Amino acid sequence: MQRKLLTIITEASLERRLVAGIKQRGAHGYTITEAYGEGSRGVRESGFEKAGNIRVEVVCDSSVAERIASWLREHYYRDYAMILFMQDVEVMRPEKF
């Protein structure tokens, strides 16, 4: 069954707000991992709690992914380092999503 994988890479300080917003917009779950690298805002290193970046992955249906992405663009793009990308994925246990 087809679903969307929405990936958010952003500042770790946003974690609590993002989790709450993602759930409020209909996602049933998410995965968060530490992320580091270099982009237009320079090098972002990990090692300090809430100072680095996180990668948030959400598998959900298309309408939920679009709702979350729109909310993030509207509320966070201007003031925070954040990128979003979305992919089509085939899930093996669709009842989980």
C-alpha cells in the first residue's frame, strides 16, 4: 500500500513542538534521529543536547503529509533551519499507518 514518507531535518530545539504538531495534524507516529551536516546556514554539529539537528520521519497518507508540510512551512521556515522532503513509499503493514 502506498503512503508518503515526510522527512524533516531541523533544529533539535524544535523537537517537542514538532512532535505535538505532527500528532495534532493526524500522524499516528514518527521516528526521530540525530542529524548533522552542512548546508546554507553552515555546519551543524551534534554532541550538545538541543544544539544540533534532528531528522524526523513520518509515514502517513498524502493528505496528512501535505497538512504537516504546510504547517511547517507557514510556522517555521522563516526563522529556523529546516528542510522538508517527501517520497512515495510502499508499506508492508498498512494497518499501522
